[in-house]
Amino acid sequence: MPESTPRPRPLTDLGPEELTAFRQEQQTAYDALRGRGLSLDLTRGKPSSAQLDLSERLLSLPDGTRDAHGVDVRNYGGLEGIRELREMFADLLGVEPAQLVAGGSSSLVMMREVLTDLWLKGAVDGVRPWSEEEKVTFICPVPGYDRHFTLLSWFGIDTVTVPMDEHGPDVEAVAALAAADPSIKGMWVVPTYANPTGSVVTQEVAARLATMETAAPDFKIFWDNAYALHHLTEDEAKTADVLSLAAAAGHPHRPIMFASTSKITFAGAGVAFLGGSVENVAWYVGHLGKGSIGPDKVNQLRHAQFFGSPEGVRDHMRQHRAIIAPKFAAVDEVLTSRLEGLGVATWTRPSGGYFVSLDVLDGTAGRVVELAREAGVALTPAGASFPGGHDPDDRNIRLAPTFPELPEVREAMDAVATCVALAAAEKLSH
Amino acid sequence: MPESTPRPRPLTDLGPEELTAFRQEQQTAYDALRGRGLSLDLTRGKPSSAQLDLSERLLSLPDGTRDAHGVDVRNYGGLEGIRELREMFADLLGVEPAQLVAGGSSSLVMMREVLTDLWLKGAVDGVRPWSEEEKVTFICPVPGYDRHFTLLSWFGIDTVTVPMDEHGPDVEAVAALAAADPSIKGMWVVPTYANPTGSVVTQEVAARLATMETAAPDFKIFWDNAYALHHLTEDEAKTADVLSLAAAAGHPHRPIMFASTSKITFAGAGVAFLGGSVENVAWYVGHLGKGSIGPDKVNQLRHAQFFGSPEGVRDHMRQHRAIIAPKFAAVDEVLTSRLEGLGVATWTRPSGGYFVSLDVLDGTAGRVVELAREAGVALTPAGASFPGGHDPDDRNIRLAPTFPELPEVREAMDAVATCVALAAAEKLSH
């Protein structure tokens, strides 16, 4: 090895005096940080202005007001969405157009609608509404998406966690739970570039989820493919075709897929999609029609014209990648240069999606977030990636580097690294 | 009286031979009608293309992507909607901006959301979720809006009807029901230019609804002000201020107001509003936030820029009036010339809204709709304006003259008049 900066040693290997010196060093860095009056925000997975600008042409679309089939998109009707946009995204999401609904601007709203329908009416393959069950429980891979957990909690649905690893949920743990307990009615999966780990569900894991025996006949996989097309490298992950796998296994109604253009065009003004068996789609649209006359088809036509084709969407995503991949690289660079070898943090290097999952020394995540906040760097609350906001190890922090500009990402990550190191030194000093 | 066409005599005054002759005359007219191969549709309250064209400029808005307060409307957030649009419609709807939420494109969806929240969580002033009540009943003024009834039925909410007269619901009947039965949790009211009667709730009726004692502490008035600004004459009705009346009476959380631009701009791509006490608004937004990150603010900014001001909305509505008032006049003209004096039909002459309510000879509404269908004129199914689609008198037909072009409206109404007269003659011949 060439002579250079000495390789950092794990903090746990340091003697008391060395640790005190390290802690003092970090405290000094932290005090300097506080003096700088930062105001940086890594809390939410929001596209940056530059990303939103990629879709500027949407603001002056659509040209004309009829879809390819002659429907006046301005008027009422068309619960399932306009066909050309459904066809385009059916191609991208690997389903048949008849299996896909194009809705309003939010897939989260669609998830709530599906839960409401399950709650009040029951599933296509169910025997009663979920509200009439003594207990309903969902399997939640963790770390996961806080809004998924909030939604369950709103319905009074219990949660049981399984670990999320690089291949997706711990599928043996899932299968054991689902087989044993009929109150376990479903699970969340973010199959591609999961929030926050960046994991991609492998073909094998998807197949196991699709084929496993479940005690509940109406077990549902909420397959939230929010980042299906959100690659950060040339190695573009292909989402497993869970609908076909489930259908082949005799469980066609098990998966319900969600996706949207929220992080493709405008976060608040995109188009959301729901996919599933033809029966699930009819079930969803049937219930939807009791309280809706149709989605915003003007916005759907706007999107169809903007993209032009599935390839148009893929091209557009490459432009996103050019903007955000450097930010993810910066997160990794700064964390590596500041924390590697200290034995107090590991983090993901996602090849897609919107997040980096940072695991710090057990018992210090809350402290890191607190230190960062006091230094003007807003992080997602520690524990947010767990149901009830409770990370039993107080270890996980979700980093969202897309929204700030690149220099801010570096600055924020440097600050975070200081907080991680300081919190670890504090902890180990006790 | 000058000599002219003999004044028509009520069919019930005709002798058997005269009636037979009249029936034969109508049958001949009807047969001729069938031979013409009409294809006309008066079923739904949809704006016509010419009306939709009034908002064409929306298609190339917004200019810029920040609202008046600097918020980037393209990104996530802002559950309650952008302030400038809330301020504009608060003015138009006679509420404070803090009492108004701007949402997605559908007020019907907001109604479903409110019912879902009441069902699963209970009201601000309630003691338990409505799903935990033994029974929940809504008072439904009839004739009324079919989608309101469908929504109730979806939740399993019972209905009890009261007559709708020209001043609004029969308020004494409402008050008696609400006072007597704690299962009666709410009611529908379309206060301005009601669907389908065109009635406008008077100040007195609104005050009685706002102040009446109700056995249920969490009684809710679903105040669906869909046609608040949809005048057909210069005599523009002003909606009673039910929120203030209810607040003054000590029932601030009783009314929840709904409105939208569906019949102002684009039927499928407008902006919907929910109004209520500040506590009701917080309750709604709080629940909304469990399954939504915010509405389509781009579309809200688009609307705010398009209108410019409350007066801009009023001006715009006058352009609608210029297009549709002649259609309503045509309905009245044709019905008058064909049916007046026969004693087999009465109809409303609304000064606003989207519908004419036609009452035919008892027991013939279904037959009229059937005859019309066979002659190529689609009418809303008889009974649609009643819960469960059941009109106990088989009397009411809702006419929606806005969508067809003016000559088609005349043609369709002439056909309808023939069907009404024929059905009546058939009925009286038996």
C-alpha cells in the first residue's frame, strides 16, 4: 500500500484516550458546523427544480382535446383512464392494458381507495369485508416507506415486520407468517429500488411471494412499483412480473400493482396507475364508480402527448438520471471519505430510486438526527422507516438526496457524517 | 280570447272516443318519430363542447410554476390547496379562506372521502365512528341527485325521503325526522338550483336546517353547492350562508359544503372544494393526509390564472348562460306548446343549474323513458332521482338539456312530448 492518510480504525478498537481525542475532534467540527447557519433538507424524496423543468412542455399541453379514440377528454367519464396512456404504461409496467387503470395524480390515494374497498366490501377472492375480521395484519418489510405504515395505522391494521435485504423482503419469514396466521391479509412490497434500501426484488423472491401458501384466501400483495423506471445506472433493473407469476400459481388476485409519474413528470400533478388481474381491475373500478365520474383525462392526454411512446418515457428517465446520479454519487463519496473504516455506519449504494438507507451505530440514529437538526440539516425522523416510527435498534436513517442542489448535498452529507461520528463517539464513551 | 287553435283540454275530460282519437294521433306521431332514426341523449348534466371551449385557454396554462406565495406547484405538498384559488372561491362561496380546501378534480370524490372519514373515524362532534352505530340513516330530499343516493347505498346507509319543493327540502318534515331518531345522521341538500328541480333553498329553510334540534349530536348537512354560480337568468340567486347560520346556532360543525368548477371549466378536469368550520376542515385535511401528499396544484394554479378574480368566474359563468339558457327556453317552449293544458305533465322552469324536472302522469314515467329509448332518445332512467332508483309514483323524469346542440334539444323535447302524451293516453285508455 502506498503511504498516505492512515487507514481509519474502527472506533471500537480505540483506547479511551484515543476515543476522547476523536470525540473532541468531531465536537469541534460539529461546533464549527453549527456556526455556519446551514439550512439544508434531506427529508423527503422530492424531485428537484431541474428535474421538474424536464417536463416543462407539459405546461402547454395538450394539443387538442380528443384522445386517440375520439373521446373529448375535457368532459366527464372514462373511469379506467384514456386508452393510449394505459397502453403506454402497460408496456412499461409489463402488463396488459386491460389490467391497468390510469387515475388521478396520486398512487397513494389509489392505495387508500383499495384499502377502503377491502375494508368495507372485501376482496374479489375474499369471504367478507376486512372490517368484519377480528384482526387484520400486514407484513411490512423494514426499513420501508413511512406513508405505507401511516395508511395501515389509519385503518387500524396491525403490522408485523420482516427484514428487507438486497433481494427484497426476507421471503422465508414472509412465507412462514402468511402460512400460519389467517389474520395476515397482506403485505407491502416496493419491488424496484425500494424506499429506502434501493433493493430490487429478485425473480426468485417474486416467485416465492406469488406462489406461497397463505392462510388468508384473500392475501394481497401491495406491489408499489413507484420506482419502476427510476434507474441510476445503465444497468436498468427489470421488475419481476408478479402478476403473471401469481396467475400461473393460481393466485391471480393476490398482487395489486401501483405506479405513477409523480417522480417522472410533476410530483404533485402526474398520473397514477393501478394494475392487477382483470377481475381486480373491475372490482376497483366498480367501487370507484360509486364515488367518482372519472379521472382528470386532460392531464392524462397531456402526459400521453408529452411522452409519445414508452421509449419516450425511458428517454425522459435518462435525463432524470443525468441530474440525480451525481447526487447519489456525492452521498457515497462523502460518507466513504468520512466514515469508512470507523465501524459506525453502513449505507446503501442504490442503482435506482430516490433514497440511501444509512445505518448508524445502534442506539444513535435519533441522536444523529437531533444533532443534524440543531446544525440546520433536516433529516427524516429516525425510525420513520418502521411502523409506528419505531426502529427497535435506533439505527436507520433515510437520506433523500434528490431535492437539494449538488453542492448542498455534499455539504449536508459532510454535516451528517460529522453527526454520525460524534454520536457514535458519545455513545462509545459511555 | 282571440280565436285560434282551440285551447287543449285535459285528457281526463275527454270522452272514450275522443281519447281513442287522441291516442291514435300520438301513436301516429310516435311511429313517424321512430322512423326518423333519432339518436339524441338527454341523460346526464354534461357541458356541451361549446361550453368547454370557453375554457380553452386553460390548455396552455399555467404561465410559470409558482403560486402567488412562491410555492412550486409542480412538487408535492399543500394538502389544503393553493391559497390564491382558495381565496377566490372563498369569496364566491361566501366563506373564509381558512374554511375552504381546494382539492382534486371531483367534489363527489370529496363527498366519498368525508363519508369514509365519518364511517371509520367519526365526526368532529361525534362520539364514535358511524360504522359502529347500529344504523345510519340519511334524509334525502326527492327528487334528488342519483349519485348522492348511490354513495349512501355503497356505505350501507339507509335513506328516508322528504319532498323537495321550490324553497328547498320540506324543512318541517326534515326537522321532525332529525329530532326523533338518533340514527338519522345527516342529509343531502343541493341548495342552489337543485338537481333536478332547480329549487333554491331560501334563507328561512337554511336557517331552520341550521338551527333545528337533532337527536344525533353529529348530524351533518352535506351541502352540495354544485350549481352555486350557474345562473340561467339575470336574477342570480345567492346561496344562504349555512355555515354562519349553523355556527350562530351553536352547530358549527353541522354543514359540510362541496363545490367544484366541473361545470365551470372542464367537467372532468376542474378543481373541487370542501368548506366547513375550521375544525371540520382540519379534521378532513388530517384524515386526507394519511393517504395523500397533496392535490394537483398545477391545475389549481391554471385555474387561478385563468379566472384572475372572483369577478372573472362570474363573467365566465355569463358566457355559459348565453350558451345554455336558450336550451332551457327551448325545453319549456316545446313542452308548453305540446303538453300545456293536457293535464298530463308539469315541469320546472329553473333559473339556474343543469336540469328540468318533468313530472308526467302518475305511473307513466317508466313507459315514457321506454318509448323515448325506442325512438332513439336517451333519457335518465325513470326513478333515478329517488334512492334505490324507485319513484313510488313512477312520475319523475330528469331532463338534461345542456349537452346536445339547440336544434337537437328541440327535436328531443318534441319526441319526449309525444312519448308523454302517448303514455298518458295509453294509461287513461285502460
